[in-house]
Amino acid sequence: MHEYAIEIENLKKSFKKLDVLKGVNLTVKPGEVLTLLGPNGAGKTTIIRILSTLLKPDSGKVIVNGYNLKTQAQEIRQSIGLTGQYTAVDEYLTGLENLEMMGRLYHLNRTEIKQRVPKLLEQFDLMEAARRPVKNYSGGMRRKLDLAAGLIASPPIVFLDEPTSSLDPRSRLAVWEIIKYLVSEGITVFLTTQHLEEADTLADRVAVINGGRIIANDTPERLKNLVGKERLELVFKTSEDFARALTIIKGSELYHDQKTNTVSLAVERGVIDIQEILNRMEKAGIQVETLTLRKPTLDDVFMHFTGRKSEEGEGLKA
């Protein structure tokens, strides 16, 4: 057992004149779920493509499962599973045939394939659909089959690049349960996502990438405590009240959403700040429909470190 399942040191990658990775440093322990967050274009997928040997870095040290990327890429490929943003299954084959094909591509023998495929179909709740062409599968079923294909060789490390993108809530929860099962089996999971609730639910550690570098790396709770400030969310009854409130409300990290007539701001003095804001609304004759005080979330962490809202929470504008 190695101290780290994944080690990244001073990783750099450019595309023509665009520097995407400017010196990424990151480690992941065996059996850990590391969730990588960052704005679109920050380099999340680039990192996964490098770690899974699909893309060569310009420079830096990369060790995956004890193997050096520069000299042992084949050994890395044999010890990882990969699920990308888009499903990579053959629509004209059945689910059973897809898994059998992946087993052959991983050079498993017939006995191993015969043992692994039924187990995965059962585990991912695909047994009833196993002999149906994948073109007749729902989006959630395709994603589960894609995940199963990445596990056919029982890899100790799995890379999941936005595995629940475009899934409905029910399918997303099913994928979460699968990821939790992987963790219970001691598998290391490197996950990227745009869903901050997903990161909060699954991650042992969250790393935030921005500007080509890792700018935060800790447990979700510690990162939220670091941000520290509670947030007050006000929903106004009419668009007129909403517009007038924006001219009155002052505060740090102020966001607003015109579609929902919502204003959100950080409050440092708790009840004192809330009372002052409500007094201003009352004097101006502005009606507040609902008021919510909440503790920091990963969306606040994302904003704190990147200077912008996450894609998941992009409705609120600074």
C-alpha cells in the first residue's frame, strides 16, 4: 500500500498560448474521495485526462497507484477506471455485450469476464435490461452502464468526470449510492462535478482549482468554516420591491437574481444586521416575502476562492 493513491507535483499543461495548468500540486490518499471543483475551463477535465494517460503533460510529476506517468503509463491504465462526461458505450450492443467487450479490452480471461459481468449488472440494477440494446436505455441507465464498464477490471482507482451531468434527480441519487459503494470497497475516487451538493455529500476532501492552480484543499466542513459568514437571503413580493431594495441594501458579497426577486448577502453581526436591513425595508415600504438565514455552503466556498458563483448557483449575480 502506497502512502498516496495519486500524487501530482508542479503539473503544467498549455494548449498553444493558453496556460491551463500552471503548477498543480495535489495528493489523494487510498480509499479517499477527492472532489475537484472549479469554474468551466479551469482545467478539471485536463487533469483527469492527464492522470488517466489520455493526455501528456508539459511538465511535472504524476504518480498514480505507485506508477510514474512518464515511464509506466501502461501500468497506470491497467489499474484505473474512467468515466468521462459523456457515456462511451456502444448503442447497438446490449448492456451485457458492452461489459463483455470491455472485459476483453482489459485482457480479462473468459472466466474473469463470466464472473465480473453478472455481478456488475446486478450491482448497478441492470440485470433486467442486460439483453436489451443500449439505444433503448434511459440516460440514467446508460450512465450506470458506463460506470460499470469502468469497473470491469476491479481497478483500485476510479476517475469520474462529472458522472451525474444531465441526469435527473432520481438517477443522480442512484449514482451517488454507487460511488458510496465503491468507497466502502476501498476504491479511491477522483471526482469532478458542477453539483456542489454532490461534493458535500460524497467528498472526504474538496480541492478548488482556479487560475491554473489548486487554491484550496480541505474537508468540506473546514472549508465552509473558513468562509465563516452566515448569509441572509431575501425574496421580495414584486419586481418593483426587488429593484428598490437593491438601491437600499448594502453588504459584503452581495448577489441578486432578478428572475426570482432574490437578494443574498453575507451578515457578520447576525441579528443586528438583519434588524437593520428589515428596518430599512419597512421605512421604504418594501415588502419582504420570505427571509432565510443560512450557514455557509460549498457555493459560498466556491465564490470565496474563485470570485464567482458556481455554475450550479449562477442565477445569483454579483
